[in-house]
Amino acid sequence: MLLKILLSISLLGLPPIKSDQSLKLQNAIQSTTGFGGFADKAIDGNTNGNYFNWSCTHTQASRNNWWAAELEVKTEVNMVLVYPRMDYHRGAINGAKVYVDEQLCGMISYVKNKTSYTVRCANLVGKTIKLTLSTHYLMLCEVQAFKFVSVDGGWTDTDTWSSCTKRCGTGTQNRTRTCTDPVPQHGGADCVGIAFQTRDCNTRPCPSKIFVFISDVAMSLIVKLIV
């Protein structure tokens, strides 16, 4: 039976479990400290936004504040996740800027009841994550940094063959699969192999029209004789 390859995609890979890697932050410092809100509370693993759970930072000064922490090694940073204070001064995070070393990733714009802010960094490379805020106390309940990990694509199961397009005289059937289990991400490889297949089916010759006509006439005569 003839198998025709109509489409292929390049390179099969085995997908990792995650598409991002958490980067460890350490040695946190800040411009000033007030109300027991020490700098290392922003990297203690607790994202609770209630200050009185004692897991948020707080500067002493109300203007020109900053907070910073080091990465274990100099590396590419793709995303910084910031958890602000939520029990009071919720809007205080508005205007905070996020840096990798001295390179600006982006600025946070306050959204009511938003519990975390994702700041995308354009593949910036550095060793320090820094936040600055010039207009208010800087209060951070957690800061996390991430590096994207490439995810190679994987095939879904192949569909069953479709119905044949003809009852005789050689028709075709097809089946498909997609490179979505998982979808390639962050520069990961596409799948290699066949995405769409077709094959011949019902290859026996069809009866001639004359034979069919004679058969129909004969059947009519038989029916009349029986009746």
C-alpha cells in the first residue's frame, strides 16, 4: 500500500519538565530599613502580602528607595516576579523599576487587587536584581527571578485513518498528528518526522457501467418472473 509523505517538520526532542528555571537570590540589601522590614524578607520564599505576617521588607525613608539581591552566578534573566504588600499601601508599588545590574527590565504599574507583577527582561545578563522607587516607601513581600529553559516539541498521538474517498478504483485516506505535546518553547526544537500522511485505499477496480446496466436489467427480469 502506497504511503505518501506530504509534510514534515524538523528535529524531534524530549521535553523537560518545566519551561523556566528559578534563579536563587541571596545577600539582599536595601537603602534603609524601617518597621522591622529587613531586606532578606523579600527572598524568604513566603509570598504572603500581609505585612504583619512579617515576611515583607520596608524602607525607613519614604523617597528614593532601592532594594537589591545577588544571583549565585552572572546569568541571563528573562523574568522577575514581584509580590507587593497587600494589606495596606497597596498602590505604593506603582512606579517601581526593575533592573538586572544597571539594565532596566521594566516598570510596575499598579493594578487594584493584583497580588503579583511579572516584569519581562529582554534576555538581560547580570548578577544583581534591583528595584528602585522614588515616590514612596518600598515594601516587597517577595522577589523571584527566572531564566527560561528551552522546551523541545513533542508529537501528539496520530489520528486514526480517515474514511476512504472512494468505494473502488483507488481512493485515499489520511491521518495527522501535531507538534503540540508539548509545543516548542523558548528556542526549543520543532518535531521531526511525518505530520500528515496519506495512503491509497479501495484499490480494486470498479465494475464497468455496461456490466452494471446488464446486472440491473437481469435483476428486473428476475423480479418480474417471480411476481
